[in-house]
Amino acid sequence: MIFQLEVGCRLDESLKSLGVLEGEPMKPIITTHDLTKRFGDFAAVDHINLEIMKGEVFGFLGPNGAGKSTTIRMLTTLTTPTEGTGQIDGFDIETQADEVRRRIGLVAEKLILYPRLTAVENLMFFGELYGMEKAQLVARIDELLRMVHLENFKDLPTGGYSSGMRQRLNIIRGLLHDPDILFLDEPTALLDPQSVRFVRDLVKELNANGKTIILTTHIMEEADELSNTVGIIDNGKMVAVDETAFLKGKFKCETLEEVFLELTGRTLRDSASSRVAMRRTMGRV
Amino acid sequence: MSNGPFHSIYIAFRIAHKDLLDFWKAKMLVGTFMLMPILMMAMFGSMFPSTTGTSNPYRNAPMAMVLEDHGSLAIQAGDQFKDIASSTGLFKVRDFPNYESARDGILTGSVKGVVVIPEGFTEAFNSHRQATVLITVDDTNAQMGAIIYGEASSIVGAISDNLGRIIITKMGIASDPSFVIEPISVQRENLISSTTNSFEFLAPGFMALTVVMGTLSGLASAISREKEQGTMDGIMVAPISRNAIVSGKMISQTVRGMIQAFTILGLSMVLFDVRVYGNPLLMVGVMLLGVASFAGIGIIATSIAPEQETATMMMLLLQFPMMFLSGILFPMDQLPVWLQWIGKALPLYYAADALRKIVVLNASLNQIFPDAGVLILYSLVTLGIAIPVFRKAMTR
């Protein structure tokens, strides 16, 4: 029997159909085994083993240069691992990359939008990359634009949008093909409080409708509010993976931020890893 | 969702369509892009004047005449020179009292050359010996010097011919004076029905250069730019063939290059009187081959360059020597042999050569096959290396 969640109903039926089976034990939708990425001698990600359950919001945290983005890039098939394996919904991230790609949506920190094109032109282009039929895509775009209140701006170039509007569009771009799993990388960075609230509510809503969400953020209260489970990575290694409440209890901390600083220390990160990350984001990807 | 070869082809065209739409929306960029070939043609076209007809840039060039001999024949020859020079509009001749003052005229720039009828000119005639005329030109501009020297000496030649005819007639030789003066004459039979001008040499070369270089640097910067702004991730994370991504980029850049190339051709036809004798489809075919032969190099550059700026610089570095070494601006035969070898190692030479043969000489596919063969070989080798390099670089 499908477990139907009652939500604020701005989402379409297809989103709702992704419910979890009632009574069934939670099963991992993302697993990694000794996943490693080296840049030369430097291990940006060092033998990490993860299990992310279907239907959860997984807060993926870590200081700058800890290996978050590299892990996300490997899981989203944008970078190949140097060692180890990863599966998404049972498909291998290296050998079955296209199957993986159909099941994931990426909302990267850098906006994946062409500023000269309108919202509709952007969404049509990316939707067609997923092989979606034109008519189906047009309906889907209308629906998603309404969901993020951009329907009145759909024919304007996105370069003229405010940061909040751009991010809302960026998020629905990742949802076009209705993926089971959504990777959200810093979705509220540099947004105004209204937009932050909207995005956080949207994440909750999407999760309530069955989407598994991997959320990367530096805002600890955001991770605390949204995630069921958090994983903290530091120097390429996972230093903790557990339910938020459990971690707070374990380290006798009131907030997730305290847990985070307890585990990763208070030293500023100017290590070689940041330099590697910088070089990589400068284009060597 | 399909993922067969047809879907990949569709995706390649979809990516190209997106790129072109994005390009079209940048109005100022489009304007600059269209202005570029117009400027190139106008500038380079005027830089290389031909010596014939109205396109001679040194018409009515100031010329000095020094009569060192004051005999009747010398004066007569000087007058004839002036008559021919002014009636043909080649020179404006002024008299100078002596060679030194005329030479000063060259140094100060008031004249471009000196014609001297030296002492003993008339006497040589009277004693039935060959007389001499001296010509000095401004050698600071070698090309102009050569043109002025050529024209001045041809006027002297014409005067000499006339005198020859008179002498032969006076001598009472019964045959045609032309037979005695010039027993063999040369007649030029052109490959094409009209005379060529320098634009006919330049236009096909520029077309090849624009398509090839536009595509090459466009491809490198287009991929690098998308990597930098992050949109490439959005494409790479979709379940599409990596080759479709590269092909899409190649198609959009090729279309842009073709638009520029045909702008060059159109302008050359309208403004510079270039006539196209060849088959336009064959021209498109050769340009596509030119693009294919360079695309691999562009893809390798964008794969190894850390960012867009470097990729663009790398392409400029390649573009600059190619303009000079591939016979685009001037015939390759004017280069030293070792530079010719370098030029011939670059595919642009073959693309320009084939295109020129088609445009000017109406060459057929068979006649340009050696050029086309080299281009095909180049394409296969460079793309064969580039595609795996690109795949690897994109998932590094």
C-alpha cells in the first residue's frame, strides 16, 4: 500500500507518487564503498563508506575543502573515483552512469542557468536533454514554475532575475525529470530571509513527497532544521554519520554547530585541500 | 527516454540550437561578430593592391625628370615620357635641374622616383649605339618601389619601341618593324575569362581562415566558458552521450563560422568585384572539412586549459602564425622553404588552397581531392586523439 503524505498541495501528482512503503524497513538508496578521489598525492576523498536511506534528507557537512563537493561530484557522475565504488538506486556510478543520471537531480552551488535565455528556454533545453517529450515537458515546466511562483517571469532572461528567483529556477531545473534523488549544494547561500524560508519549506515539501535529498550546507541551523541524518566529512574522511538528535545527545551539545566544531575543531582551513579545490573549481574538472 | 544514435544526434543539434540562441541574444556580440569579417576584408584587401587597372594605389605618383643631356632626342624622349605618364595617369612628372636635387626629393618624400636621361643620350643615337635611361625609385617601400619601377620602365620601353620602328623604317628594311624589334611576342591566356584581382586571392583564404579559426577558438572558449560558469555540469549530469555534447558545440561553432565566411564572400562580391566560378556546395564541403580538421585541436586545448582565458590565448597563439604561414595573406611561395614546410604541415593551407581553386578556378571534386584527402586524414587523427582526452578531462 502506498503511504500518501498530506502536504500543502502545490506539488503535482508525479511528485506524490514517490512515497515510501509503509512498514518496510528503510533501505539505502545511495551506498559507497571506500570511495576515494585523489588529485596527485592528495586524497580529497579518502575511502568513505556511506549509506543514505531512501526518503531521508541527508545533511552532508564539512569545513571548506573537506571533500564534500568532490564526493557530490563523484556521486553525480561528474568526476570518476580514483578508487572504490558507489551505487545509486542499485546502479554503479561509473559503469551505469546513464541509469544513475536519470535518477538524480543536481542543484549545484553555481547556477546551472544561461543568463541570456528566458526561464522557459532554459528549462526546455535541460528538459530535452533528459529525452522528455515536448508536450509533457511544457506541462511540467508550467507546473514547476507555478510551484516556485515564477510563472509571470517565465519569458524574461534569467540574467535579470534576483538571486532568490534564480535559485528557485535553479532548483526546479534539477527537478524537471522528476528524479528520485536530489542533490542540493548550498541552496540558500547568499539569499534573503524570505527566499531562504521559501527554499527550506520547498525542501521539506519535496522530501515529504518522497524525494531523497542530499543537502550540502555550511549553515548548521539549516542542516539541523531540514536533515534527518547528517554526515560530517573532514580531511576527506567521514568523521560522523548519524541522526541529528543522536549526535547532539552523544556529544552533549545543544546545537548541531557545537557538534560540528567538536568534531572538526576550530582551526581555520587554509590547507592544501582548499588549494586543490580552488584549482579544480577554476576549471580543472 | 531513448538513448540511441538518433537521440544523440538530436541532442547534438539541441545543444547547438541552444548555443546559437544564446549567441543571437547577445546583440552587441552579434554586431561585433559580423563587423569582424567586413573589417578584415576591407583592411587586408586594400593592403595588397594589384598593378593593373584602377586599383593601382600609386596612380599619379610624383616623379622627377632630370635631363642631363640637352640634345634634341633627349628632350623629345623626356617629353614623350611626360605625355605617356600624364595620359595614362601613372605619374605626375616634374623637371629637376640635376640628379642630386631629385634624389633629395625622394628623401623628403616629394617624389617617388627619378627618371634620368643622362649625358650622351643623343650622341649615342647619332652614332648608332644603344642609349640608356636611368631610373631610381624610393626603396623604403619595396612593393611601391617595384610597381613604380615597373611602370616607369614600361613607359621607357614604349618610347624605345616607337623609336625602333622609326629607325627601322628609315633604314628601309622591308619587313614589319615589330618583327625586328620583338620577333616573339607573349600573349597571356587566363584560366578564367577575366583578370584576377588581389581580393580573389584573399577572399577564399579569408573564408577558410574565418571558418577554421572562428570555430577553433569559439569551440575552445565555448566549452571552457560553460565549465567555468557551471552550466557544463548541468549538461554532463544528463543521461546523454559525451560525443553528443562535443558534436553540439562543433555544430554551433561551425554555423557561426559559416555565417562569417559567407559574409566575407558576399562582401567581396559586392564591394571588391570578386566573382565566384565554383560550386557553392563544394565550398561548404571544403569549409566543413577545414573545421573538422581543426576541431580536434580546439577540443584538446579546451581540455587541457585550466580556464577560458588560457584556452583563448592558446588558440590565438596558433592562429597568428597560421595567418602568415598558410598562404592566406600572400602566396606561400614567397616564404623561405623551411617556413613553407611548417605551413604545409598545417591543415589551413589545404583548406585555403582548395577553396581558392574552387572559387577562382571552378575546380571540381577530383581536382581538389589531394587537399581534401589531407584534411580528412587530419580530422581523423586529431579527433581520434581529442575525444578521449575530452572525456577524461571532463571527469577529472
